[in-house]
Amino acid sequence: MKIIITGGAGFVGSSLCIKLKQQYPNYEIMAFDNLKRRGSELSLKDFKALGINFIHGDIRNVEDIDALPDFEVLIDASAEPSVLAGLNSNPAYVINNNLIGSINCFNACLKQKAKLIFLSTSRVYPIHRIEQAGFIEEATRFSFTNFQKEEGISSLGISEKLNIEGARSFYGTTKLCAEQFIQEYAAFYGLKSAITRFGVIAGARQMGKTDQGVATLWMAKHYWKRNLSYIGYGGLGKQVRDFLHIDDLIDLIDLQIHQIEKFSGKIYNAGGGVHSSLSLLEMTSLCNTISGNKIPISQEKENRPADLRMYITDNSKITAETGWKPKLTAEKILTDIYQWINVNEQELKPILS
């Protein structure tokens, strides 16, 4: 099988390339990336060692997409992943990359008669619906209650039933628009596709920043004893996310590659779920334990634009209909990140410290 992964040198893309090549050594795995994000170039030596073909290009350039070699599956893992993209800057980049670039990929799938696996995001759900949800404040975190006015929110988290009308961020909107285009391509051109709305994905190889990759950011700051801040919601550190281990994501993508008929015409949420969720306070405690370092953390009470008090993925639908469910915990994620930083300290220090 010939598989091309856009955003192939990024965190998710490179992890997919490496694990798929290791699991299926006879498959031809191709990584397509523009190497824009700092640290993505570190993946190239791993690709060379494993025989993964690297193609330097940009999904926004039709000429680059048209020049792709033959493939049977395209995994679209290329995106500007920051929720803040376009909010305090020109939104043209996030729109061109996440929507126009993705449409170029869809057209390439038609040309090649290939299957499409599209990595969407939980950020397609409107901010105000989640922020207005019923919650309780506990000692170390906020939690959803089972008593909700909105269908699609419960103590298990956010399900696919949540109404998608409302503002969500340019990032979320471009991903939602791309989902809708995929449905058109499937209905009128017969494109075989899988759409998954992923929660926070984390693990080794992620170049964490303030606005994306919080698990890596948190562990890296602890590792090198740098300062952090609890930002928003009173500066208490009680805001919550669920974390999906990259290996659990790869297991799902593997299933989609080989049994796409289970996913065609459907949209699923996929995340770590409530059992792999952490507040910032709880993540700090785990990082203290794993790294052995305690660092100063300041408080900023004001919320950032487009922030959420909490997001947890309700995996009920995807588990019931496909059998997939996450197996690894948030603690395992942080341990893997610590070990990755420790082994690659000299390479990663200029990027993460």
C-alpha cells in the first residue's frame, strides 16, 4: 500500500509515518511537509533511517500537490493547529492552510482514486455552548455535571450531538468547513473518507507551545526549571482537557486505513476521555513527580480569547460503532514526554526550554 501523510514531519504526521512503517515495512510511506514549524526538521533523520520518503512541499500550492507520486491513501494531518491563529493576526494563513490546502488534498484523492483520512478537531464545537454548560468546581478541577440544557454535554464530556451553530475560532471554522466539503465530495464524487474530531493529542515528538501542545510545554518547563503561568479562570489552574496518547490515535488511523467502510459517511469524536483528563493543577503535580522538579507558577486571572473552561471527549459513539477506545493514560503521556526530552535533551533544548 502507498500512503502519503501531509504535515508528515509534524508531531502527529511523523509519529504516524514512523509507527506505520514499523508495523507495515512493505508499505510505501511518504511524508509531505513544508517544514515551517520549528523542530519538524528533526524528523528527517528518522525518515531516512526507516526508508520513509520525504517530499518537501506545501498543500497550499496546487503545483506541489499535482506533482505527488501515486498513492492509495492520503492522511491529512497538515494544519495550523493554534486556536489563537487569526484572532490577533491576519486570518489568511489559517484559512489558506486549513481550508484551501485541504481542498487541494481532496482533489488529489479524486485524481488518484484514493481514500482520505481527515484529522479534524474538537474545536468545531462553539465556544459559548461549552462555556455555558453546567459545571461544578472541585478542589483541583472543574467538572461537567449531568444536568445540562444543551444536548450533547454530560459528565462524560462532549458528544457529536452538540449543536454546532455559533462562533468557535478561525481554526475550528476552517476545520468544520473542510468537513462539510468532504461530505460534498463523498456524496457527488464517491470519495471514500473518514472524519474524526480529535481532542488534545499529546506525546513524545510534540514541539509544545503556549497555544498548542500544552502537555509537552508543561513537562519541558519542569524539566529545564522554567516559569509557567495559570492563565484565565481566576488563575487557579482548574481548567481541564482530556489527553489522547499519540499511540491511541495511531491505532485508530490504522483501523481507518484498513476498514474505512466503518467510517464512511460518519463523523466521530475521539479523545482521551474523562479517565485521561487533567486540570493544569493536576498536570503540575504529575510533572513534579515525574521530573523531580518543582517550579514557580504565576497566576493570570484574565481569560484568553477563545479559551474554554474545560473540554472532555465523550467517546461513546465511536467505541460502540467501531470498537476503538483509548487505552493509555495522561500519566503515561507525560512520562513518555519526559523520557523523550531526557534522551534528546541537546537537540530539544533550543526549541523547548
